[in-house]
Amino acid sequence: YAGPLGGAIWQREIERRAFEYAGGGYLAPAQLVGDFLAGRASAGPGRVAPSILPGVFWGDLREVLPGVVTSAMAEALPLLGRKLRGFDGADAVLTGPETRSSSPVRIPRDKSCRSSIGGLYPCGEGAGWAGGITSAAVDGMRCAEAVIAEAAGR
């Protein structure tokens, strides 16, 4: 998925696969960590019941997520389990996909936070320059300083 909108196209493809896999009813695909690591689909919950609304569709996240994502998850879960006890527990629930946490598009800008359009300073999460509230605030301050510097002729 190349080009400036490649991330958005990839995001929509994952969302479409999840919607179709779960039967089109806006249920979130879910799988138990133990089943995921064993390479088998989940038929229902273990000791941990998911609370997401409107509910979950039990199955195999490998049917929804790209291989590059699921292979990284399979490698990372045991590592995280060693650092965070229970994170990789067999009954822990994987629910996905979460594709709307950050902008899939980044608006290009120079070191002074300027875009190719005069007076436009793309900043923060929506412009693809931050991934959360704190980094968005810091980036907003950086862009504000750039606007002030330009207005002052520096």
C-alpha cells in the first residue's frame, strides 16, 4: 500500500475483512491468547469475558489481520507475558482490530512545521505527527512556536 494514502487503504482493508469475517453485524473479532498462540480458532470465552459492545465474534484473528501483524503478535505476546504477568495467559482475550488510534496519513512538512501550502502548519495527531494527547500537545506547541517565529520574521 504505497503512496500518501497507503495507510488509509490498508486500514480500510483490515476493517472490511473484520466486518465480513464477523458476519457484518459490527461484532468485534476475538480470540483467546492460548488459541492464537496454538494457531487455532476460538469458539468462546475462557475465564475472561469480553465486555465490548455490541459483542464479539469468536474465531481466528489470522483471518482478519495481515500476516505481518499476526506474526509480530505471536512473537511479542510471550515476551510481554514475561514482563507483565498474565498478559499472555491462555484465557486472555485478543479483540481487534483497533485501526482508529492514530492517523494513517501524514501531511508532509519541513523542519519549521510548514507544509507546501503557505500558512498551513499541519500538526498533531490528525495530521499524522503525533500518536496521543501528550505528543499532540507537544507538537502543537512546536508548530505554534514556528508560526510565532515566522510572524516575527525569524
